[in-house]
Amino acid sequence: MSSITRDDVLKALSAVQDPDLHKDLVTLNMVKDIIINGNNISVTIELTTPSCPLTDKIKIDSYNALKASFPQAEKIDVKMGAKVLAHKNETKDSMLPGVKNTIAIASGKGGVGKSTVAVNLAIALAMDGAKVGLLDADVYGPSIPLMLGVKEQPEVIQQGGAQKLVPIENFKIKLMSIGFLVDDSTPVIWRGAMASGAIKQFMSDVAWGDLDYLIYDLPPGTGDIQLTLAQTIPLTGAVIVTTPQEVSLIDARKGLKMFERVNVPTLGLIENMSYFIAPDTGKRYDIFGKGGGEKLAGELKVPFLGGIPINTKIREGGDSGKPFVFEYPDAEESKIIRGIARNLAAQVSIKNANLKQPKIEISI
Ligand code: ADP
């Protein structure tokens, strides 16, 4: 039998599709490091995010395609790697040179768990291996330092002839918070103006380094402050957090419209406090109703990224500065949160690959 060539390997892998990006691995330039040693084949598939929800499927499909094409192969090794695609935008690139993507987390109203979701999503992405920053711009209640157990103030260093703030690192992510600049005694009416000025300054004054995702926690609501903040940094897209009940959904709809007005694509909708599982009986309670978030996402034609249940430990994690997903990585809710983070990363990849979003099937 003739020997296996690099072209043969590429041909075999051109039959494997990335199900999110709807193109084959060779066209997407994902096949790297092809090593052929006699009848042994080794390849690396470079995905568009380490949080790809389809990593296992793509790996198995690649293995099977190689096995089918080369029955004589003694060993087939498919390694998985990732390089996050960057959102292309000249303004962003000049403001945030090392930052590939900026994702705003917003909610139409307060108390839906937006900051909790932002913290846990950021950590979930970092747990998959992405470089993640979190910018807390919630002027009314900058709670993220507390949620991450951060008590110190950021350091100032000299870099390239300028003074830079060093983000504080905890739980694998880098944090900068408006709470470091606006203290509790600042009157609420000043906060918006101060915040948007400060956020703009953050852009050039924070030594973020290289980031795959910068998560940007906006204050709740859809007023002028939110609108101004949504425009202070060029965004890859926005995520809306809601709870299942009607009052929250009405405001989530407004949130979505706000981003539409400023031409920011919505990457998806997350329903928080979706349901409660009684720890003693295991019975599910739909405290705020059922399926509201998913239905709204369908109506507004944005991806539904998933629903996070209510769990006392999620609240305790926020209060004690020990984020749930990090403290309880094996809990069912952590699996759900990590799944949502991967769905979000997939939407970012789809957006950056400039491909049409796949049709979303809604089942209620
Ligand atoms: P927002 O940023 O929308 O104002 P927070 O993230 O501050 O909301 O959350 C409000 C409260 O709800 C906090 O005490 C938080 O710990 C709690 N919380 C948020 N999500 C959950 C959840 N899934 N389960 C239990 N408690 C939650």
C-alpha cells in the first residue's frame, strides 16, 4: 500500500464539518501540525475557542474520517487546540490592543443575577483555558470585587511612559471595577457621568495584556447611563440576563432594543433563577414560571444560551467571595453554567467568522 501523504490527510479531514461554522475543517484552516510517521498519523485541530461546545464531536468525527480513509493506520492521534477569533474593529483595536472580544452583560432590571452570571461565566471561560478579563461597570452597585473576594486596590505601574492600572487577578480572571474609583459615598447622580468617563479612561489606562474575552458588566436598566456605557467600548456583542417572569421579560425586551439601536448584536439570552430543585426531595419548582426566557429568545430571534437554576450556594458563593462555578466545579449547576459559557463562546466565534447564525430550534 502506498504511503500516506499530508494531502491525503487534508482530503480526509475536508469531509469533517464544524457544525457551528457550517464549513469543513480544512476550509476553516483548523488543521495544524500534521505528522505522518509510517502508518502513524498525528494532527492538531485548532478550534476557534477553547470553550467550543462541540470539541468532543469534532474530535471523534476527525478520528473517524482518518480511520475510514486510512484503514492501514496503526495509530491515529487527534489533538485539540484553540485560538480565539478576534472581533475586527479598528476603534476597538486601538483602544484595547490586546483584547480580542468584548462582551457586555446586561439586564433590563436589577436583581436578576446579572453580576452573578457575569462572574461565573467569566470564570467558566477561564476554566476552559481562555484568557479572560472582567470589567465591572455597574455604577449603582459595583459588587464584583466582593463576589471575587477582592479587598485590595489595583496597583499603578509605569508602562511605555504612561501610568497603568494593573487588574487584580483572582480565580484565573483579571478584574477591574468601577468600585475601585467610585466609593459608597458618591452621590448616585454623579455616578453615571463619572463612570462613563472612567470607563473610557480604563480603556487606555488598564494593563489588560492579552485577553480572549473581556466581559463587561453593565448597570441594570436601559436608561441613558446604560446606553452611554454600551457605547464607551466597541462591543463584539451583548448578552441579556433575565428571570422567567413577565415583568423581567418585558425589561429584557427593552434591553435588546437598546443594543439594536446602537448596532450591537445580541449574542444571546440567559435565563437566571430558572427553577429550584428542592435538595431534600429533588422535586423541581418553577418559582417564576417556566420557559419565559426561551420563548422570548425565540420571539426576538436571538440564541437562547441556557437557564441557570436557583441554588442557595450560588448566592452564598457571591456573598463569600468564592464563586460557585470555581468552588463546586462538579455540581450540576456548574455544568449548566459552563455549557452556557461554551454556547456564548460559540456565538462569538460564529459572529467573528462572519457567518450567518444557525437557525435556532425552540422547544417549549
Ligand atoms: P444583579 O446584578 O442583576 O443586580 P446580582 O448578581 O447581584 O443581581 O444577584 C442578586 C442576588 O441574587 C444576589 O444575592 C445573588 O447572590 C443572588 N443570585 C443570583 N443568581 C442566583 C441563583 N441562580 N441562585 C441563587 N441566588 C442567586
